[in-house]
Amino acid sequence: MAMARASSGPAYPERFYAASSYAGFGGSPKGVNSRFSNDVALLLYALHQQATVGPCKVPKPRGWSPVEQSKWTSWHGLGNMDSAEAMRLFVKILEEEEPSWYSKASDHIADPVVDVEANHTYKRESVIENGEHAAQEKLISSEIEIIDKTQDKDVISEGPSPIAVYDQWVAPPIQGACPRARYEHGAAVIRDKMFVYGGNHNGRYLNDLHALDLRSWTWSKVDAKFKEDAAESIGSFAPCSGHSLIAWNNKLLSVAGHTKRSSESMTVREFDPQTCTWSILKTYGKPPVSRGCHSVTLVGNTLVIFGGQDTKRSFLNDLHILDLETMTWDEFDAAGNPPSPRSGHSAAVHAERYLLIFGGGSHATFFNDLHVLDIQTMEWSKPTQQGDIPSSRAGHAGVTVGENWFIVGGGDNNNGVFETIVLNMSTLVWSVVATVQGRVPLATEGLSLVVSSYNGEDVLVSFGGYNGHYNSEVNVLKPSQRSILPSKMDESTLPGSTSAVHNIAHATRDAESKTETVLVERIRETAAGNTLDPVKTKFQERFEPLLTTLKAEKEGIEYLLNEEKALTLRLEQELSEAEARNVDLHKEVQSLRSQLAAEQSRSFKLEVDVAEMRQKQQMMEALQKELELLQRQKAASEQAILSASQRQSSGGVWSWLAGTPPPPGMKENNA
């Protein structure tokens, strides 16, 4: 029968830390294995790993050891269970085993150590790659086995923690010579050290390199030198600001930046902490133009560069990718509407596929928009933001912890930003984590922000900035589980290119989030089954139908997606055919119009000819009438003459007969 939950004690996550320490994960003298049975120890181990480290990312043990196989399978079987759920189940199991555990615990229970395992200890070393947090597990061998029920030996302790509060910026006790105050510098973390390079102080560009030990909070200056075979070292390593500093393969990459010596193309410099040597990386392809205040995001083995301001102070919104394996540049013209030209923005990558761009500025304009680039399809989208929408800003800094993107600082021409905000990149919901007051370095522009691990927990570390005066302070914030838990708000506003992926993820999470008792029983059966058969556990057998169902749903979604793609392709083909027919019809219409114009011209000529013929006809009719008139006049004249002749001849004969002499004219005529 399940035991009742203890009603007293601290809230989460402190309650989990107290339970973890009591169970032996915090170095208790009794140890984990001497207090619980094997199946309970396996169960607590898996939940502790899930709560402190996250989902199992380490490879499956190769050796045929039932203990190692059982431990790995127990942890791996928890899948993507979130940290808060694992903490809650850990405490529930402990309360079922020992209901009065808290009253037996010490009055002072220190924060948990990084990791303690029954057989192996995984020390999480956080590496910051352009603000992207990538946890790497370092396997530390131990000689302890669950079956032997001996005490843990490898415990990593970092002493009393100067960072005891959550969701509040604090100033750690800094030692050593602090670097010169600056802004627009670069910062990155390698092996628990934050490196700070370059920057701007009073308009003067810097090229010094400093390291801050994130365990002892001690500054030290790095005496870097130039590689001997770098012929152009002096010009290439000129002081710079507005560059990006990326940690990659335990080395630092400084990408572009503003310098006093202008360069036409972007330069990539590399610093090796082992040899303290700078060198120039040789790249191939067409490099981007030189710029500063751009964003550089590490995605796998590639660098994604967006925007910035070139040497002519023109703002950019071009997109370039540098393959770090082949050192080859590529420029991409992504589909959709890209962000407007800007600089001083921030960028992050989610799920190794989606590039997010937030804020920035251009001349007197400041932005608070959010753009998403699907790196697989190379398509831009502008999703709808939810929650506490941040104000417009530029010169801010950002880092990611899991699927949460923390943004600090920045501002516009009038005010700095006092809120530290976080964006859940799965739900695109903003929330406020902390707020500062007054003229503090956290409300400045050009500050740097990195994420590291301190006493087994993620912490944000800021340095420098400018808010009317230059700063060199270090501030630290430890995010609580409340600030990094996924939001439960509706995700219908996610971009269309990502909705299918998130729907599948939510379907998986919904199917896995059964009732608390059922989940605990399944984990118990997993732990018990692991000790008997490490190859095929009861956990896997019980979840096989669920996984089969999820796979079938995923295949169904993929099938529908393929059908939509095929339909889209057919519609595009039909549209292309319709456009081709439209072009042909347009050509025919143009031809008919030409023929009609020719016919109209010929008709006009015919009308002119007809008019001329009518005029000629009228002239002919007039001439005909005149001719008839003349003919009648001629006939009349001839008739008159004939009549006159007849009268004359008749008068002459009779006169002759009568003896009358003819007229004088007649006589003359006769003569």
C-alpha cells in the first residue's frame, strides 16, 4: 500500500535536494545501497540522473555487466521526462519507503553535488558555443557495484556555494585582477573557465584575453601569442569589437568584428588554450563581407551567420553558413520574408533545426519581433509570440538552457531593459525571470552572457556592458525549475513548418504522462526487471504497445504530410500549366489584335476609295447632263438653221415667178 506523502518540509527543488542527500546521493555516510533494495536503488538512481543531468545521452555500455546494463536501461527508459517530474517521483518513492525521512534528516542539508552514481559518476561539463548550452557528460569510473552494496566513493564537492538563491542576480566574490571595463566583447566557456576577448573601451578597440575560473571566481590574464607561420598575424589580430566568440572542440573561434584596419571579407581566428596561441583559419568559397554586431550560432558542425553592420555602417540581413569540417562558406537565399536588416540582435538554435532571431536595431529603429528559420527547408517564418511580450531592444545577450532562451540587457536610445526574460522555444511563450533596479550593469548594451554549471546546477554569468559608463562587473543568476519548466499554453501559433514536429512531440508527452501511481509502478517494474534481464526489460515490454501506437500515429502524420506535399506539387504543376496556357492565349489575343488592326486599316483605305469613286461618279453624272444639254442645244440650232434655209429657198422661187427682184443679200449670194 502506498505511503502517505509527508506534509511538512521545503518546497521544490529544495525538497528534492534534501531527499537526494538523505538517500545517499549527497554523500550520506549510510550510502544509497545500504538503505534500499536493489530495485529501489535502481529506481532512485534513474530518477536522480533524470532530475540532475537530464535525459540519458551517454552511449550504452559495451561490456556484458548486468549492473551497468540495468543502470543504463533504467535511466534511458525514462525518455524525455522533465526534471521537475523526476524530482517529484524521486521524493514520492522515498516517502513510500521511509515516510518519516525528513524528520530523520539533518537540520542543514547542503545543495546536491554534481552527480553521484552507484557504479559510475557522470560529471556534466557545460560548454558554451555561441551562447548555446551543450552539456557533455564525462564518465568517471568507480569501483562500486549495486550488488556489493558498498558506499559511494567518487563524490565531487565544490564547497559552500556563494550562489544560494534562485531567479535573482548576485555578485560572486571575485578575486584576481579584473579586466578593463568594456562592451561589445566576446565571451565563451571552456572547461569551467569563461574567456573574455576584445571589446570597446572609450572608443578604443581591445585585443586582450582574460579567463575567469567559474569555480573559484578568480580572474587571470592569458598571455596569448601568434602562430609563427601566420604571416599576416599583425593585421589579422588587430583589436576588435562587435565580434562573436564561439567555443568549438575545446578551442575559441573569433568571428569577424569591427577593427581600425578595415577588411573586405570576414576573418575567422582560432585560439588554442593548450598552447595559448592565436591562428587564422583558412576558409574556402566566397566569404561574407566584414561586419560587426552580427549573430553567429553553432548548429552541429556549422556556423550560421546573420545580419550585422558592415564597414560602411550599412545594416545587413544576409545569411551565410560556414562548414567547420570543410571550412567552406555558403550563402543562402532562404524562402519567405527574412528579418529586416539589423545589428545588435540575438540568435539561438532549437532542436538543431530552427534558428530564432530576436530584436536588434537599425539606425533609430529598434525591434522586438521574432523570426524563425527552418534550416532544413531554408524557409523564414514570423510566428505569433505569447506571454509577456518583451519590449524593443538591441545590444542584448542571450543563452539557451535546454529549450529555454534567456535574454538579458539591451535597450533603445532612451532606456535600458531591466527585466531578464526567458522564451520557451517549443511554445514561443515569454515570461519574466528577474528584474533589476537602478543603473546596473545588467541593464546595459553590449554585455556578454554565458551559461555554465556550478554545484551541479546551470547558472547564467554576465560580464561588462555600457550604460553611460563602461562596466567590468560579473553577475550570476541561478534559474529555478519554475523558470525553465515548459509552458502549458496553446501552441497553435507555432509556425506551420514546425507545427507537425511539435504535435508529434506533444502526442508523445501526453501518452507518456500517465497517472503518477501507474508511472511509479512501471518504473519499479523496470528496475526489478533490469536485474534479471538487461537485454529486454519489462519496462520495454509494457511500453512496446505505446511506442507502436506512437510510431503508427507518426507514420500516419507523415503519410498525411506526404499527401499534402503531393497535392501541393500537383497544384503547382496545374498552376504552371495554367500559366503556360495563359501565355499561349495571350499570344493568340495579340495576334488577333494585330490582324484586326490590319483589317481596320484596309477597311479605312476601302472607305477612302469608295468616297473617291462616288465623287468621280457625281462628276461623270454632271458631265453627262452637260453633254445632253449641249446635244439638245446643237439639235435646236441645226433645226433652226434648217428651217431658215427652207424659208429662204421658198421665198426666192416665188419671187422669181412673180417678177419681184430678190433681196440685196440674196443677190449677192447668188452672184
